[in-house]
Amino acid sequence: MTVPALPLGLLRDRLGEARSRTLELVAPLSDSDVTRQHNPLMSPIVWDLGHIAHFEEVWLLENIAGAGSGAEGLRGIYDAFRHPRATRDRLPLPDRATCLAYLADVRRAVLRRMDRIDPRADTPLLRGAYVFNMVLQHEYQHNETILQTLQLMEGKPYAGIGGKPYAGLGGNWCGVGQGNEPQADDMVHFPGGDVFVGTDDRSQAYDNERPRTRLRVEPFRIDRHPVDNGAFMDFIAAGGYRTDAHWSKAGLAWRAGERAEAPLFWFRRDGVWWTRAMGGEVPVDPALPVCHVSWYEADAFARRAGKRLPTEAEWEVAASWDPVRERAVLYPWGDEPATPTHANLDAVRSGPARPGSHPGNVSPLGCYGMIGDVWEWTASRFLPYPGFQAFPYREYSEVFFGDEYRVLRGGSWATRPGAIRNTFRNWDFPQRRQIFSGFRCASDAKS
């Protein structure tokens, strides 16, 4: 068997670009911003920085080169399983300068050792550059985690890249822009049939995306667009938060405990809904996809509408299945890798965009915006596909399988392009709202 050569030059460039983004995100922040825990749901940002370095050290030095960087004394505090987020502010965390030095030291060691790697090494970690892609995606995901933390930070707007008031890397505060308004009850129909979900890819896909699985999906309908703020305002105005019939038993308990009356960060000012976005305050734009809602809120909205949340299989079919070619594509627009041109990704805006802002972001079935803008809650619990095998470590997926977590799909405006695809499975507790989460609805349909 011929093993494709590792593209070491390309990997060096991608590692450098990922690190540049991480450093750009934290550059405008004060030392206090970086070291303080802004919310118990999130780590102090200085922990994220050290964890990025630690993960790279473990996988690109110890596991493929057999040597550390000399920073082993810092390792224990970056074990995410020993130290839950809510307790990380009690750890003896290094200061900003120490963490930045740790990042730089590990990267220098990695770059030195890359020249010693056999570019055709046929090992599970190196085949297809898997371990490098895993480390890249890990840093990409922490870029989004840092933006979640900044969204929770109160007191001042995030200064943004280059010290300018944050409007995303490409401008457009909160994603306001041109687009097409969705029509009422605008849904796409899938007639049912045998389809494939998941993937057998072992160069980029995580273990929970594998193996590629054939299954029967019954006929269903799904919203062409994510639910927007205007529709959610109508839900609120109609007493959606006060009508117990719309809520599951667990949802009622969450609503009461949270005293929820609107999406997170929304508030009323002079009879108008406003939202706080990256420390700034703006009126809620009715045309934008609703964001920062829990699974319980999404479920209650769908119930009131006489619909439901899609299963993750239905979501993936709507995003990827090409009925003409009878195969799944990697992204809604085809197999070409994601870029901010294709979809609202990579923090080019500071929030969701209006429907139609990326006219090419449409799936073969006709669903818009399934990649980018907001993570979309599904009805599904986070469970393994038949034939699942943990790789390269159980703690990435296997220990989370069960009824506690719900699956989200599609990425958000803050997701880096290299960390999203139609098969990517995110998961979180149904009560979580600090994530950039929205949803679209589905319903059963006759064939």
C-alpha cells in the first residue's frame, strides 16, 4: 500500500496560521482580561493558551517524536478531565508571558522535529497527516472557545484584531448585511430513502464521525433557513416562555431555575429588544438567525410551531445528500473546502448574517446556511455510530456518549473553516447558551 507523503511545508504553514489567529485574538486583551475567570462556564483564557501548548506537546512531540519540550512541570493543570472549567481559576495558572513562552517553546521543538519525520510513515497517527490535523483542529476549536469567553466578558467591548472596536475580522457589526428574507413556513421536503451519514475519512475526521453508515431515513420536512430573531420575538410575544404546554418536563425545570424570558444576552430598552454582542449593545435585528438559545428553548419553539427539532441524521441529509448523484457531499455547496467566501465562518463578521448573504451556501436539497452562522441544535443525543472505534484516545468522544448531551451541527460565525464539515458532530448539555447556538425546525412528512 502506498502512503501519501506528508505535506510538511503545507502543515508548517497551517500551524503558523493557526497560531497567528490565537495570538491575534488575545493581543487586545489586558493581563487581567486574560487571567480572570469571567464566567464559571468558561476557563480563564490563560488556561486555554497553556492547554493549546500542552495538547501540541503531547501529540506532536511525545507521541510521534518521543520527547517533550522541557515544560513538563506545567502539565497537570491542563488536564481538562481532572480540572472542570468552573474550578480552573483556583489552579496555580502561569501568567500571560509564561503561557506565551510555553506556546513558542513547544512550537519551536515541533518545527525542529518535523524534519525528522518520514513523510511516508505508515502509522495510524501520521497516515494522512492525521495527528497534525487533529492538533490544528484543537487550536481552531479553542479559538472559538476564546470568543465565547469574550462574549461573556462584561464591562467593555472587545477591542478586536488590531485594537479596533470588534466588528469581526472583516467588518459588519453583528453581521448586518444584504440577504434574502425567508418566507413563512418555507420548508424543504425529503421523500425518504436509504442514505449514508458519517465518513470513513481518517485524515481529518474525528472518531465520532466514523464509520460511514448506511441507514433508512423516513420522509421529513426541514426549514430552509435557521429560525430568525423575528420569529423568536413572536414566540416571546405570544407567551412562549409562559406557556407550560410548549415545554418538556426538563425544560420547565430549566426555565424556572434560569428564570429565562428570552435568549441569553437579550434585554428590553424602551420597548425594543436589544442584545449584547462582544461587549457592545445593539438592537436585535429580526432578520438574523437567533443565537444563544438552549436546546430547551429550541424544543419549546418547535413544539409551539407544531414542529420538532431534526434528528442529526435528518440534519446531515439536508446538508449533504445529493439525490441526483445519490451520494453525500462534504459541504452543502459540494466538496470544495470551506472558506469565509462560502459561508459565514472564521469571525469575518461578529455574529450571524442575514439569509442569502452567502448565496452559494445552499445544499443539494435546497437548505441555506447549514454551515456557519449558528450551531444548530438537533433532537439527537450524543451516541456512537455502529462500529465506532475510539481513536486516538477515549477522552475525545467515548467518555461523553450517553443521554446527557445533545448534538449540534454546522458550526457558527466564530468557527474556523478547518474545524467544520457536514459530518462534524458537536455536543453540549441542553441547558447551555453561551455557545453560538441556534436551530431550525423539522416535521414528519408523507413520501
